[in-house]
Amino acid sequence: MELIPQLIVSGIAAGALYALVAIGLVLIYKATEIVNFAQGESVTVGAYMGWLFVTEFHMPYFPAIAAVMAASALVGIVVERVAYRPLIHSPPFTVILATLAVGLIIKNAIRLVWQDTPRTINGALSATPLEFAGVLITPERLAIIVTVAVVVTALMLFFRFTKLGKAMRATAQSQEAASLMGISVSGIFSKTWALGSALGGIAGVLIAPLIGINTELGGVLIPGFVAAIVGGFTSIPGAIVGGIMVGVFENFAGVYVSSSFKRVVSFVILIAVLMIRPSGLFGKPVRKQV
Amino acid sequence: MNLLSSLGKRAGALAAALVMTSMAHAQQDILIGYHGPMTGPASWVGLGGRDGALLAIDEINAAGGVNGRKIKMISYDDGAKPSEAEAVSKKMIESDKVFAILGGGVSNVGIVVGEEAHRAKVPYMNGTAASPKIMDIQSRWIFSGATIDIRDISQNEVIFIGEYLKAKKVAVMNATDEFSQTLANDVIKGIKEKYGVDVTTQQKYNPGDTDFSSQLLAVKQTNPDHVLLFGLYVEAARAIRQARELGIRTPFMGDTSMMNSGLLTVAGPAAEGLTVEYVPLYFNGNKAKDMVEFEARYKKKFPSYPVDRPNYVDVYNYGTMYALAEGMKRAGPNMTQKGLVEALETLKEFKASDSWPNAVHIIQPLSFNEAHNGNRRLSFHRVANGTFQPIADFKPPVPTTKFPANATLKW
């Protein structure tokens, strides 16, 4: 096994998960200007829903993924209507606190029902590694990378060619102008939250067979958040690049610096990128007229 | 005469009031404080410790309580954080005025609570934490129940690695919490000194981590014949599974916290061949009469709990609570906190079933030696065909080392 290529491939596999979380963060922020600190819990919700559909309702794995997406989207809509819509004119800090509170409520509600006992899903793909030129990767982890690629492509096509996608882009650029053009801004908000939550749900159901399911899965928010900032908090391609950078750099730091340093490295990347390019790698500088 | 009669009546009333107060006091519940992490990655420790103790308390109270008094337990979440542990200790001691504290926390929290209990002169029975720093406070107020000191775990592990596994080159992966770090360092020192084992690398990870590829790849590079894993079972399961994904076929050896069916759930077939230690007498599903009875009672009290409960922490604090109650019983009806300590020190090879009619015996017998460590025994197991099987051909000796060598416990 070649170490450096393996570190890169394993890093990309880990970073793909961070990228999925980051894309959800970016989507919601672009349309609503809200940083969703509950995005990590949408991964947890997706994982538990996957467990319910596969293990309790005996659904095959791939249809369960579609079911999780739909269910997660519904959860996103409900949360937006109940927790965030009433705060639409509130100061940003209030809304941030609301997202933190929602995250805590979701986590503890799950804990109340299912305790903290780890669960798992039997995925449909093999855990036996495949070898490509001395580099090992399992079909399960390859699926996460492929999923990110498919999601990004689908989102690009969605925003470019569909009416709803264009409406979302218009709302992200200017809520006032979009409203004047007849776009229901509140309706767009709901659909954006649905999409962001669905992405978190996909991440949860994909990662569940690999690492098990417990109420602490939301911790993936931190590297996802770093990935979103590194990429520029308004860029979906940036979120992917940011996620992969975090995953790969963590791996290299863990081997060549110290395993204790691994978790710290994502923040080192963050500071380094922001010092050189404050708007992130792909973000556009924001100018305010005073 | 009238004056004498009046004084006599008043003295009688006063005496009656004193007797009534004494009886009321004697009939008051005995309030125990409990702490453990009930949220966060280590919540299975705190919740298990609490629920095992609650079951024991139900049984003790149903049998008439302790010298006619019922036990009542008030529980607090310490979040596995020393900062919260300090606040929780002060609340229990100063505000709730608990008579004694039962610990269900992790090691770094046990140290804080132990220090507070010593300062306040409140008996502290640690049921779950294993750090030697708790007992090194050298306080007569502090006891360690069904759990086992890291020094005893490491002594047994060193012998197992050197004489049973016959390992020559090992890699170590340990979590950064107090228990895992201390145990890993002790074992590394022991295997190097006693058996000349080569430790090829020591990799660290954090509780809650989900990706271990860099640590595992660093381990793979050194080509060890065994990997020693120290940490909590969820992360261990993930690491073992990911090791197989990266083509690592090396056998793993885990520590006492990993003999948990949750590990088998998450790791799946990747766990085959894992060796671990276990401290209580029986693992979940064992057909021994006492374990069958315990699990039945547990499921009756907690019907909605998942299949891997009770876990070993439930078992620890079920047995430890009985030991605490036994100390209270021996301290007598006019029990004081100091009296409880002196009574606990008389427990030798204590089995709950010997003196409590409802109790089942599922932990190692407890003897509170000079250092107040109740249990020094454990056993070894291997994962085979998806379950933990005892390793019958290896019986570790019971450690006799005193630690510290010249321990002098202080009031």
C-alpha cells in the first residue's frame, strides 16, 4: 500500500461527508442568510430515520435513502415554519440562537426516545475494500464520494435550468427584488430548508453503516462548518473543495505531525485561508456602502 | 407541689418531643447523591450507573430499607466534565446535604468529586471510574466499589499481552480521556519493562471521533503483530471496522470498557478475534441463575430499554449500591457519616446475596482493603462467532500490590 495516495483517498472519503454538511449550510445561508447550527442534527435525524426504515420497516437500503430524503425534507419544512419563520425579522443573533436551540432539542428528543445505545444499518454495499493501484477503498466509502458528485451536478442543473432553482437564486441575490418579481420569499425559504435538511439526511443514512448511529453524529457539523467557511460561505463548489481540503489535511497532519493534532488542523486551515482570502476560496468579497 | 408538678409535666413533654424527633429522624429517608454523564459521548456510563443503582435501591427499600429507613437517590448530570463535576458536587453536598455520594462518572470527574467529598467529609463510593488519582487522594472518605483501579487492569493486561498473546511488536491507539491515556501509558511501560515488547507507535484519538484513517495508516506502516486499543466502545468499534477497510488484519486487544454488545453492533464481523477484559462476573445473556434473574428484573423496571441494556456499568452500580447499603446497615440505626466509613471498612469478600434477601450476586466480591479498593479481579474474553467468549485457558492472578505502597488514608 502506498501511504500518500492512501492518505489522499481516505481523506477525500472523509471530506466528502464534510462537504455534504457544508453544502447544506451554504444552501440555507445563501437563500436565508441564516447560519444553521442545527445542520449537524439533520445528519443525526437522517441516520435514525434510515435505521427506522431499514431495520424496523424492513425497507431495502436504496429506497430507504429516498425515503430519508423525503422525510428529512419534511422535518426541515416543519422546523422552518415553527422555529425560524416567526423570527424572520429578528436580529441575526436571535436566529443563530434559535438554530442552536433546535439542534439541542432534536438531539435530546432522539435521546429521550431511543437512549444513546448505538445502532447500525446494514448497508447494501460491501465493506470489503477494493484495490486500485495499491490504494484501498470500500464500495461504501466510494458511494459517499459518488453521492457528493451526483448531488453537486444535480444542484447545478437544478439552479440553472429549473424555475424553482432560478427563483432560489433570485431570492439569494435579493429578497426584495425577488418579492417584487412575484416570487414567494417565504415559500422559497421553506423549500431551501427542505433541501438543506434532505442533504443532511442523505449524509446521515450513508454514514450510518460505517460508523454506527448515536446522538453524537451531529459533531460532524464542526468540520462541515469549517469546510463551508474555507470554501466561501456562498459557494457550493467551494463547500466541496473545503470539505476535501479538511479531510485530506486532517489525514496528513495525523500521520506527519501528530494524531493529537488531527482535530486542530481544520481550524489551522480555516485561519490560514481567512488570513489570505477573508471571503474564502470561492466566496465573493462583500462590500457595504456606508 | 404545683411548681414541681408543672416542671414534671414540662420535662415529660420535652422528653416526648425529643423521642419523637429522634424517631422522625430515624425514619427519614437516607439521601444519596449520584453523579454521572447523562449527555454526551459517555452518557452510557452515567445512565448505566444510575439505573443499576436505582434497581438496587428499589430492592433494598422493598425489603424494608436500611435499619427501617428508605434510601432515596438524587441524580445529576456531570457531562463528563470536571468543571460541571465541581458544581454538581457542591450542589449535592452544600445544597442537597446528601448523606453519601455514589459515583457513576468517568475518571477525570471522579477525581474532582472525590476531592470535594474529602474536603466536605462526605462518604464517596465510586462505582465506575478507574483512575488511580481518585484513590491517590488517600482519603478515608473515598471508596471504590465494583470497578477496578487502572493499576490492576494494567498489571493484568501486561501479563496477558506478554504471556498469553506472546506479542513482540505492538501498536497502541488510545483515546485522550483520563482513563484511556493513563491505562495506555501504564501498559506500555509494563510490557516494555517486563517482556521487552516493542511498541511501534502510539496514536491518539478523541472521544466522539468518526474517522481514524490517519491513525490506522500510521499503525499499518509499522507492521505490528497486535494493536492495543484503549478508549470507549463506540470509537473502538468504528476504529476496528475502519481498520479492516484499510486492509489491516492485525488482531486487536481492547480494554474493560469495550466488552459491550454495542461494540459488536457497530463493528459487526470486523470485531472477530478482538480480545477484551471484563470486570463483573457475567456478560449480558449469560445463563447463570443470578444474571438471568438480574436481567429479568432490569427489563421489568426498564421495559423500553434497548437490547444491550443492562450494560456492565448497570451491573457495577447495582452491586456497588448494595455494598453501600451494607455499610449503612452495619453502621447501625444511629448512623453517622464517619460511622458509615468505619462500617464499610469491615466488608471482606462481600456478596450482596449473602446478607440481602432480594439481591443477586453479579459483581466480584468486594473487600475494602487499606486503600479502599473493593475489587481487584477481572477476566479475559475473545469475540468469536459474533459473541464474547471467555478465554478459559488464561486466569489472571489477583494483584496483591499495595498502591501507594505506604498508603495512609486521612480523614
